[in-house]
Amino acid sequence: GDDALDESFDAGSDGESLSNDQKEAARALLSAGANPARVNGKGWSRLSHAAFRRNPDAVAILLEAGASAREEPHLDRCRRIFSVNEDRITRA
């Protein structure tokens, strides 16, 4: 489930919204146990990666699934790169 979730979020181009099918697939994978806070080998969490790619849908889905911006190692960089969801990231 974790690798499939990464692929689901990576399917679109930077700054592009996810399709409804991609959103549903991501939510299903998270409901089935995929970790919303998974960190890759480079120290980037899913939330950081979604923010870096300017993907508001992925950010919203991860926050809804329990990803915590408070524990985000790249939070300041995310805020600079992805100001669209800054209020939501700050409140998380």
C-alpha cells in the first residue's frame, strides 16, 4: 500500500490536481493502512514531497489521514514553496 500511494501522488505533473480516481485510490490506500507520515530515504515525508510538488490535493488528503505538519522536518521549506495551503499546514 505504501509504494502504491507514492505512485498515486506522483502520477500527476507538478502543480496539477489529482483526478477523482487518484484521490479515491489514495484515500482507499490510506484507509487500508498506508502510512500518511512515511519518510523516504532522503528524509522527505509524504507531506513535504506533496508540498514541494505543489499538489494541494495530496496535501489535503495526507492531512485528513493524520499526517502532522508539527513533526515535519521540512515545514519551513514547504511553507515557502507551497503557500496555497500554508494556513492548513500551520493548523495541522
